[in-house]
Amino acid sequence: MNSILKLIGRDEELFSADVSGHEEELSLRVKSASFLVLGGAGSIGQAVTKEIFKRNPAKLHVVDISENNLVELVRDIRSSFGYIPGDFRTFTLDIGSVEYDAFFKANGGYDYILNLSALKHVRSEKDPYTLMRMVDVNIFNTDKTLQQAIASGVKKYFCVSTDKAANPVNMMGASKRIMEMFLMRRSLQMDISTARFANVAFSDGSLLHGFNQRLEKRQPIVAPNDVRRYFVTPKESGELCLMSCIFGENRDIFFPKLSEKLHLISFADIAVKYLEQKGLEPVLCRDEDEARELTKTLPEQGKWPCLFTNSDTTGEKDFEEFFTDQEVLDMARFGNLGIIKNDAEFDELLLAKFEERIAAMKRELSWTKEELVDLFYQMIPGFGHKETGKYLDSKM
């Protein structure tokens, strides 16, 4: 943990005071409750699963499509915390499938459902087919599991959003913003809370996580030098989700307050810190060819080739924000957790039109990225989508 904090330029955890200040009530609520974590084998899902597990829940079921990551989650929990008297089990299921529906019907009776499943990469919007899956996973699977939760009498539903849902410029952020609209509709039937937060340092599939693979595979470290982001640790992401789930009122969106503890840092700066932490000296290269060539000789000298460039790919947001100036905030309840307070505002006709248009595209087995982008613009009139024609998959 301390090594990750140092890499992102911090020496203190963000939410430790808020969590410890409410630990007695938090533990009491978790211990007597049953939980279902969807998408629980991803980085955030694993973090929140561990936060729940260590407080001895009565039941904790974890669902994810990644068999291998679920195996690692169980090994990690057994190695770190051991065992609990409650019912802890994992299930390799797609929450959009009939198998999941049968599982939910048979197991039901959950007090809390936490949905961490998502397509989170901006690169997922490069083609119309992956983009449609993003719509399915981020919006319609969420709405489906919400309806199941309502029908079965679940006490509370938590769903993770993203800072990129505030004034979105990419399809991933916009899909989460539309998801929030669907959440508002269902909030008339049950209590829902969510969270927007920054990049999770070294989360599965992230650029920082890729640094480990690059060293293991003896490949150059590549990072943008003009993109600065806020970072939280995996543990902090789990704490934020659990605090929102347990203490969030209906329609609350939790987010980390900006302070001297949470500040912007560039990917290139983290890359340099990362290599220095590994005892390696970064060597800046002119282009990809030079960087690849230098991997043959530099490592034996205690050095590593790096390529730091400006970002020019589709969907990169110039800056990050957790809320807009139209949203009402509660900044007093917690020390380092802010809360966006929402009324149940949504356009029923607009949501119905979105559902109908997506259903029609699927029936025809034909749609374009342009059609989906246009539909997103109808849902979010101020959508600032940036199409450069370049995508991350075209870079090293």
C-alpha cells in the first residue's frame, strides 16, 4: 500500500479517518447483512469484496465472468483474512445470462447488491460492436439487475459510476451518465446510491498495471506526458464503494473531495517514480523503434527505455471532475467524502426511446458507431464527444 501511495504522490490514505470514525456502525451493519457483489473479480470489485469480508457478513456471494480472477480473489482472501462463519461463495456467471437469472432466483434474499461490472476502457468505443456491448453492460445489465433487486425486496442497490460521467467527452463516460438516468428512474422503487471516483492505481488492465507487464516481458514503458489524473488506491476504491452503499441516502453519489491529499499527477511522472522504485533509471527515447531496440541492452545497465508522448487519441478528457456546477453537494457529512444530492429527475419518454432504438438495432443485427454516437447526443445534449480517428490500440 505505501509503495502505491508514494507512486501517486501521497503519504496518507484518503478515507481512513471517515472509515474509522464510522467503523462501529459500519461493522454492525455488515455483520448482520447479506451481500451480492456483481463484477466482484475486477480490481474495484475485489477491493470492495475484501472490505465486506473482513467485517464478517452473514452472506457474501460474488459473481464475475472471469473464472481466473475469481480464483485469485479467493486465494487472496484466504491468504489475507482466512475464513468467516457466514456463507462466502463465488460464481462464474455473466449477469446478462439466463444462468445468472436462475442463480438469482434460487439464492435471492440479499440485503445489499453492489454492481461493479463495467466496460471501463475508452478504447472500447473504437468499433460499433464493442461499443454496443458497453451499452449492454454499463446500462442495460444494470437496469436488469436493478429490476430483479426491486422484485426480490433488496434493501439497497449500489452501482459504481465514474468521474468521466460528469460532462462526458467519451462514450464510456456518457454510457455511465445514461446509466445514472436509468438509476434515477428505479430510485422511485428502491434506495440506490453510487460513486464517482478517479483512476484506481494499478487496477486490472490500466496503464499503470501494464507497467508490471512491460517489465516482466522486457518491453518499453510508454505513457502520455500531457495527461494528468487523480488516483486512488484499490483499497480506497473499496472503502468509497462500501461507505456509499451503507451510508448513502437514496440517489446519493459519493466522490472523493479534492484536497492536498488528492492531486493531479501525470502518467509520465508516475512511470519515472515506478522505475526508480524498481531501482531502474528511465531513459527517454525518440520513437517506438528506438525504445524497442534499447530493451535489448539497457536493462543489464540498470536502465529502462521510456517513450513519453502527447496524447492524441479519441475520448481523452483534458481534465477530470467529479461533479458539475448544476449539481447540489453535501460537503459537510464526511471529512474526505463529498456527496452529490439528486432529485429523481429523468425523462421517461427519452429513456423509452433509447431502449426502443437499441432494441431495434439488435433485432436488425446492424448498427454503426455514428448511429450510437447520435443516440448518445439525444440523451445528453451537451455531450462533448471528441473523435480524432486515432485509438489507443494503434499505439504501443
